[in-house]
Amino acid sequence: MGCETLAGIVEAYDRQGWHRSGSAVDLTNARWLKDMAEQFAHEVRVEPYDMTRLKNARGSLTFGNQVIPGVPLYDSPIPHRPVLIGKLGQVGSSAALGVIVDAVRAGSDDDFELARRADHHDAIVALGEGTTSEVALRNATSDTPFGVPILQIAGRFGEKVQAAAQAKALAQVSILGSRVPGRSFNVIVDITSRYSNRPLVVLTPRTGWWHCAAERGGGLACWLSTLSRISSGKLRGRTVFVATGGHELNYAGIRKFLGHCPDLGDALWFHLGANLGAVGGRLGLSASSPELEDAAVAELSSKRALASSLPIRLTTPLGEASVLADLGYDFVSVVSTNQRFHQRSDRYPANVDMQTLTGIANGIGALALTLR
């Protein structure tokens, strides 16, 4: 696919709205992606699965004459009392309301996970790192709420909140929301041929916080571009394309898909991860073996998919690739960095570098043809 076609895909994805799992936009996107995929494949199916979603989630931190808006952490509990009152202090102190600086990045964060289990706090205020004007939301790491209630707020309030914590100021934390049944979707294309090579699964998530144009739109553009390339050539075996829901909710979509498709355990998985084509992004790559990793780096480099340098070789697989790694599956995973990760300003066109995305899409398509 050319640059204009890829740009049209990302623009359409961005225009749909906030891509929250279980939302109306989730269903709209699944139907749109099915229609897009049907340009290249005869049979495209949308598989729903049940989930729980947090509805009307909102909150605030109040001290002195300051009222700071925030967003509850998705998999922390909603307190029975709508307002929690106590003194501010650093996480680990005796304060009722703990404060922690939270750098939201891809992958696990042991320090944060440990802090949220500090049950001597009534609630925790998670300050964004730096001075960003936006709150960067953290993904759920559990299917059920655990730990203490947590309110996420933007880093630009950090100086005031830290000063209040140092002074042990009296404060109020409000955390509201309700958990309701919901439904999300996986979009699946299963292409078979008479050849018996091992199956290849091309996987990308399609849901996330806010518009997530670079975070998820780039991967979907590469997914459709690769589907176009593979469907128009000679197949060497079964190829399955799956675009999953539930990315921000403990990777729920891929877990549901794996539960329904035990016959793909011996497949080679190609994970098109987060932020492909994000402005200023740096490509990273991980694989289940050094041989697969070396082959993927060589292929991407030969196709000029990389603007300036080789991808960072990641020691830990990220996103859905971490699920595959835990199961011992063979995989190759490509991801990138994003200066507006999990923020509202991850929009098209401001945060999408189409020249970079076009190169990555071409490289990914070529790599998919060589993987088995």
C-alpha cells in the first residue's frame, strides 16, 4: 500500500473517536475493520466476547483551594465512600493518601505494582512523570480490581501535589465509577492453502485509551497492508490475521482468541505492536529465539523500513507478545516508542509520521512473506 492509502486508514481510525473496549466505538471499529479486510479476503468474521467495563469513571484531588481532575485506575477498586479524606504523604509513609510519581510506559512496572498493594493507604494519587498537561492512563494488569483505590492525574500538577504531600496537607480524593457488563470483539481472517507449512498468525490490537492514532492506528494500517500483500500472492500455508479487542484490559482479546484456537499453538506469531509510525518513535524488536530475531532485523533493514538505525533489541517482549512468550509460542514482535503514549493528544496527523509508517509497513509486509 502507498502512503496515501495508509494515511487514509489511520485518519479513519482516528476519526472514529475514543477506542475504549466495550464502547460504541469498539463496535464501530470492528465493523469498519471487517469491511476494510473484505477488500482482500473472502471470509472475515467478527467474534464477540463478554467482558466487564468501568463506566462513568471520574475523580478529583482537592486540597486548600486546589481541585485537580483525575481518572481512576481501571483495575483498582472503586471505594464504597465517594470521598476519602486524610493527610497526603509519599507512598510508603503513614499518610492516608499516598502520592507516587508514575512513569507510564509499555511493559510491567514492579515498583508501581508493589506500591498499589500498600494497604495502609486509603487511596493513592499517581502523578504523571514530568510536566505534561495530560494524564497518561495505565493499562489494567488484572481482570478483577485489586489493591487500593488509585487516582491518576497529569504531571503538570506535580509540584503543587508534592509540596502538599511534603506539608502533610489535609486532602480529599474522590473516585467514582461503576462496573457493568460489556462486549468487545476480535476481527479474524483465516486464509488457507493446500500447502502444509506451519501456520503464520499476524496479530495486532485495535483498542486503547483515547483516540490512540499512533499507538494503534499504525499497527492496523500495517495489518491491512500485510493482508493485502499476502492475499494477492501465492500462499505457502495457513495464515491467520487477528485484530484483538481488550488491549488496555490485561490483553483480554488475545487471551479469548487463544482459548478458542488451540490448534495455533505451533504457529509462528507476528505481533504488530504499539506506536508504529509515531512521531519521533524508535523501533524495537523482540523474538522467541536469537535466530528469529536476527532474521527479522536483517529483513527489515534490507527493505529500508528503518529511517536511520537498526531497531532496539528488546530484552522483554511487550504487549500481546508477552502473553505469547509466557505460553512458550514462537513469535516476532515489532513495537515503537511514542512521546504521547496513552495521552489524548495521540492524534492524526500531529503524532503520526507517514513517511516512517510507510517504510515500516513495507518492511513488515516483506518480513511476513519470509516468516514460517
